[in-house]
Amino acid sequence: MMSQNRQTEKDRLTAQNDYLTDMKGEVEIRYLMEHLDHQDTLIFQIIQRLEAQHEEMLERLSRLDPETAKKLGPDLVQISEELTESNDDISGNS
């Protein structure tokens, strides 16, 4: 009977320790997911800034050399659209 009581107490402590470990793991995973979402936001902002700079450079180029700007324009627009589409596919880690 005493042996059963000791084993029951050990099982209870093991279950409690497992529960606390699982809770810590969940908190850590939640923190990591929030961090990844934040990184996604920052990367998206960087891409938007790069696209704005790209548009500005293309505009300046078109003022300096309209023929070259026309040649580069469609290719750059296509690349920009592909980047935007791939960003939509990647976003949302949680």
C-alpha cells in the first residue's frame, strides 16, 4: 500500500512537470511565431521601399534616356509582380 502511494505521488509529480514543460514550450513557440511575423513585416516594408526606389530610378532614367527606360520597363514590372506574388505566398507564419 505504501509503495502504491509513493508511485502515485511520483506519477503526479511527473505529470505536473510534463505539464509545466509543455506550457513553457508553447510560450516559446508563440514567441518565435510572433518574431517570424515581425520579420515578415519588416521584409515586406523593405521590399516596398526598394520598389519605390526602383520606380524613382526608372522615372529618372526615362527622363535621361527614354529609349532605354522603355526597354527595361516591361522586364522590371514583371519582376516586381513576381516578387509581390511570392511575398503573398510566403506571408502569414501563424
